[in-house]
Amino acid sequence: MSFYFVRTPRVLHWLFPKITWRIKDSESIYLTFDDGPNPEVTIQLLDLLKKYNVLATFFLLGKNAVKYPELIERILEEDHSIGFHCNEHINSRTLSHTALLKNFRLPKNFPPTVLFRPPYGKLKWWQYNFLKEKFPLFGWSIMPGDFDKKISFQQQLDRLKKSKAGDIVVLHELPNTIELLRTYFEQTEIKSFAKL
């Protein structure tokens, strides 16, 4: 992802009203994690969330969910919520109708009621119109850029610290995200966190 908005502009909220970009009238922050489950990261992430008594939402890739059903089980046992992030992490704008349907088909072991976030947050107009009838669609209001190697750890942390009540924060299941989140919890006054 070369260009991204750190804070999602309101024009996107207006253009895509069936996507939940933030939770209005909420006193909580909604931490979300894309691209898992991944045993190298998910276990540490769950341990960290448990330590700070924080609930979150995991947008999982189908191919990873099939490989690591025990991680899905632990996520649910610890009362986090799960969303679907496609089977493969492919920009949906590049997919034909047939390929799109294949990538958006839930694997058998995936929880039956799920939230949905497309990879990169990108959809063609017809895809948006198709998916809004199938899933509750979720975007985000804050993207700290934990995947972005061009910005410093401190820049990522400063962006994360700007999250406020009602924000949906998108992070990723990456090794550096653990340290980013740990530092955030240690340096920030305890806030209210919730799952979607």
C-alpha cells in the first residue's frame, strides 16, 4: 500500500454510507487487526490484550484461518470478535466477478456470522453494491501505518495516540505491532476499548 489516509476523510463516509468507518456516540476505541491468524504474532497479541483487559476485533484471512483453527478458538474464547478479510490478501479491484466470489467465500471452519473488511479497503462500485447486501462492511477511521517501513516507530505511535472515542483503528498482525501496542498501552492513559 503506497498511499493511505492516516485519518479517513469524511467524503469516503459520504460516498460509501454502508461501510462503518467509526462508531458514532461511543465512548470506546475499537482496535482491529488485519491479516491473521499468525501463530508468531496472534498468540503474543492475545497475551498483550489479556494483560491490559482490552477487547478487539480480528479481521482474518480465510487461508490462515484454515491453517490455524486453534487460534480462532482462542480469539473467540477470550471474547474478541472475528471478521472476514477475504481468503487471499488481494486488491479486490483487480478481480473479475468469478474470482471475487471465490475470494469472498467463507471457509468451512469460519464462524458463521462475521463482519467484513476488504483487503486494502478497496472495492469497485459494483463490488461495494454486491457486498453491502451480504456482510456488515467495516472500514476504519485511523491507520497508524504499522506496516509502513518508511515511517518511524515514533510516528506510528503518535498516530495511534491520536485515536479517540468512536474511532476504529486498523492495525496488522505483524511482529512490530506488538511493541507498538505495548508502548501505546504503557504511555497512554487507560481508555475504554471495545470489539465491533
